[in-house]
Amino acid sequence: MKKVKSGIMRFSISRTRLNDADVLAEGQRHCASSRIGGEERSNLLLSKTIWFSHISYLTSHISYPISRIFYLTSLIFLLFTTSCFKEKPLSPKKNGNTDKRVVIPMTSSYEDMFYFSLQTGQVVQRTNPAAYDLMFDNDANGLNIWLNGSKLMMVKRMKTTDFEKVKFNDTLTNDGWLLDKPTYQSDSNAIGKWWNENGSIASRNEVYLIKLGRDILGNPLGYRKIQVTDYSFNTYKIRFAFPDGSDEHTAIIAKDNLHSYRYLSFEGGGKLIDAEPAKDTWDLVFTRYSYIFYEPYYLPYIVVGALSNPQTVECYVDSTANFENTLLTDLKTEKFTSTRDVIGYDWKLYDFTEYKTLPYKIYFVRTKDQRFYKLRFLDFYSENYERGFPTFEFEEL
């Protein structure tokens, strides 16, 4: 599987892929009901699709009945046992300097996100990411509006300024749906540039159809249509409703310069959510977020990992560095970037039986006040062998 290299992540299932999409949807419902969450759920869906493809191939190409039965039996066994195996837990680490080890108790449900400060070595806030729908840039120059990646939300640009023209039928096609790329750079924003600049910021008044994604159990959350109607005095004004035009409301989102983002929920007529702590108090957030794999074909799903604070932190990764011996003078400062998913999710691998961390990946962090840290991940299991407990050690340089 490959990471997306650049641009907005696009999702479209062609007609020839509808059967695979049905398999993925059914698998998602099955795994959700079994409380399998995060990356392993998505990997299981991919695994199922691959097995079904093998079954189709074998039934078409194996001419001997006995051989065909043998292969089919083997594949069907692997398919369904892969879905239900409990992961073999990794043994808790017993060596190392334990006072530098941090365990983030996400648990196997992955329901909450955890804001962490490297300076204090503490979680500063725990929040349920399902509480909000849209995330608004809150720095002086930022204007992007982001989807809630923890719910696999998508958006379709409707190419009209007529709010009433967008109807429920527009939700029925698979083409045109976009996801934010988890770098959270401006060119990776799915809603895109909703404004014009001509001495001041003015909305283009374009209408967007929002797919609200799925809850933690995999249940669909429906749709909304939105329109940014104004931006003035560092305040967004948006109009939103159900696709049929019912439950229409207007929301006002003022920048406060205290947080990296402002958060809006469509519930209750639109309300602001206190989803993150003050921007100067945290460096990393451990959370679910959306990602797309492009091989064997488009597969959008939710991973679990760490994103950095976009206003106060820069990072880079080095797989050749030695954790114990790296000093401040060894840092490659030209590699630091504000891309939020440098740490991301791939410090671990899921092999369909257990998670394995990759401690050779060393992450370096630079904060706004020029403090430098190195960190690496050691485990993803609790001492009771429950998954969902990212364990890492870090040290200030």
C-alpha cells in the first residue's frame, strides 16, 4: 500500500467496483458490530476484498473440481477467521528508562482523542471527536474549513450558488466526493477555496454537500448542505440545512486566537464545541482520522495515530537515526515541516493478528519556543494486552 503523495484525496467507486464496495460495506457493518475498530477494521475490509477477488479468480481458472473445492475451502476459512481473530498481544516492555515512557489510554474503542504536551509530559485534554462536524482555521491568515476526519466525512462541490437547487438526489451518486488529506495543508483541503480576494475576503457563495460519515459503530450519519455566506471581522457565517431544505440554520464562528481551530456541530441548530485546549498547551493529538490507500484501488478509511499542532509544532522522521545517541547538533533542521501527519499512524503495522510497532522510526519535534524533542513508539498494547494504548518514549534535546 502507498501513501497519498499530494493533492486532495478523491473517492469514486466505478461501476465495475460496486461489488467490492458492497463487500467493504458489509464487512464494515460486521466488524463494527464486533467492536473491531480503527486500522484493523479497515485492513480487514481490504483483506476481505482481496480474498473475494482470489475466490473469483480461482473459480474461473482452476479446471479440476477437487482442486477448486480445496482452494475455495481454504480461502473461505481464511476469509472468515481473519475477520474474527483476536490479536495476539505484545508483551509489555520491561527495559528502558520508564520515567520517559508515556502510555495514551485510547483503549480498543478509540472513542476519544488525547491532547498531549511534550513540555509537561501530560495529557492536557481528552475529547470525543464525534461531538463536532466542521473545523475552522483559527490563525490570522487561515480560512480553510475542514471536515471531521474521525467520522470519514466527505464533501461534494456542487458548482452552484443556488442553495435551494441542491437536493437529496445529489447524495445518491458516488462521483465527486472528496476527503481532506491529513497533512492539513491548504492544497489538501476538500472544500477548497470558498472565497475571493480583492482587497478583502468575500465568499463565492458556492454550495457544498456534506456527507457526515459514520459513527463509532459504523452507522451512517446522513447529509447536510452548507454555504459560506459571509466572512468579515475574522468571523465566518455559514448557512446549513438537510438536503431537502429542512432544519435550516445560520451559524457564526468567530476566530479567538486562543486555539488552533474552532469547532462546529450541526446539532441543536449549530453550536460551537470546546474540542481542543489552548494552542500553547499541547503539541500532539492522538486520534482517529481519515486516510485513503490507493492500491489495489481507492479505499478510504479511518486510521489511529498522532497529529501535530499546526500553529506551534514542526516535525520530521528519520529511520536511520539512533535514538539513544542522537544529540541536538545532529538534527536536520531543514527537514522540519508543519505537515500535521508526519508522525501519523504508520509507526505501527497490523498483520491481521497483532500490531507491531516500528521503533526504528525516530520522530523529531520542534516547538514554537525552539524546544526540541525526539520520540519513538514502543508498543500499542496495555499491560493487560488490550490494543489501543500507544506507548512511546521521548526526550528533550
